[in-house]
Amino acid sequence: MLASRQHGWSGGEIAESHWVDVADGQLHVRAAGSGPLVILLHGWTLDWRIWLPQLALSDVRLVMPDRRGFGTSTAPPMLSAERDDIDRIANFFGAKHFALIGLSQGAAVALDYTRGGSDRLSAMCLIGAPLHAVVPEPSDAPEIDRAAYAELVRNGRFDDMMALWRRHPLTRVTSGAQDLVDDILKAYDGRDQHVDQTPLHFCAQDIAALAIPVLALSGAQDGIWRRQVADFIGAHAPQGQCKIIPHAGHLANVDAVDSVNGLLQNFLNTHHLKEL
């Protein structure tokens, strides 16, 4: 059983609430623990609560924002603005250096941050990262038909879109994580799909240029393409490593809490805590 279940999935009793000003609104941010700063970026349709199982990590200050366009944050959705949001969050908590952990779309945002050449980042973990222009998808059909989903939402068929998304393999989790994921998806309102955004694209050179330690994770039951992406990052990032998590799907951090937390703790102990 996940430790956070006793808190009714709210996390309010165990994570402080903060509001961080950004250029065009505010980000709702939760924080817990003490030590060097670690910023955790959730994936698409999710919010900060997807990281509740990671509150067991020790000797670090975990900072978990609702990314712009999600949760209760008021800043409008804009993927290209999120690299600046990361710096603003770190500044708010007074951290000169920090580590990043990104899940799915949040992993893409974390990668985008590294392209700015920041010397503030000490280490990065990517869970279920997408690299569409680097690793070819194994079929002609897109893994997520975002255009079709957006069309449903913009035509007033949000419930139909969510019914499709809840049946998608990427939202499939173990029974122990189902309540948490259900609560998070119930809170998603689709406002990001009313905005036309330029997706974040990467090339092989972006991975080869990573100057920090990088841990790429993927669930063994995630799609083959996501596993191939994790393998690529582990093989081509100069300080990269890849771990495939048994008995876990796309949301590996909630499917296999002990395994993922053990890998994250060891990685942070080696590459973040000791460096500061």
C-alpha cells in the first residue's frame, strides 16, 4: 500500500502549499522534506499529486508544481515558457543548484530546460520520456492522437475524450495506484487543449550534449517505444544510464514505488547530494 493512502490522496497534511509568481500568472507548488532541492515535473493530464509516492525520498527538499495549464496553477499553458518557470521555482526556494525529475511530458520539459545551458542543474531523471524526432515510433499511428483529443474537447466532448484517455495504455496502472490516478484524472479540466502549442522537439545532438548525470527510467510494461527512448538516452547521454522497471507501466513511479524510489534515492545520493 502506498504510504500516502492514509492521507486520502490529498497530500495536504504532508506537503506545504506555495504560490510562485511567473510571467503571466502563478504556479501552485507543493514542497516537503529538507535538503538539496529536487523539482519534480508531472506528465500530461496529471498534477503534483502523482509524486505522492516519492515523498518517501529522504535528505532532499521535494518541490512539486502543478505545471502551467494543469492543477490549480493559474499560468496559461505554454510548453515553451516552462523552462523559465523552473528557474523561478528554484529562485523562490532559494536554491542555487537543484536536480530535476520529469515524468512523460514533464520529462520533455526537463530536457528542454537543459538546452538553455544552465549551470544550476546537477542531475536529471527522466521517466517515460518522449523523443519523437530521435527514436522512430514502431508504427505509423501516433502513440497519442493529440489532435483528435483536442478536437473532442473543443467540440464540447470532454467526457468522450477522457473516456478514451482512461482506456489508453499510458494511463493503465496497478490496482494499488488506481485510486490515486483516478482522483488526479477526475481533476483534469482540459484547458491546455484549447491552446495551440508548438510541441517540444529534440534531436540526437541534444542528448549527446547533456553535461550532467542522467537516469532514464521506463516501465517494462510501458510501450516498446518508450523503452527504446530510455535505452537511447542511457546509451547516448555522456553520463547516462538506463533502468527498465519490472512490473511497471508508463506511470512507473506509482506502479513500482519501492523500485523507483530506490533508484531515485541512490541516483540523488550519488549525483546531487554529494555535489552540494
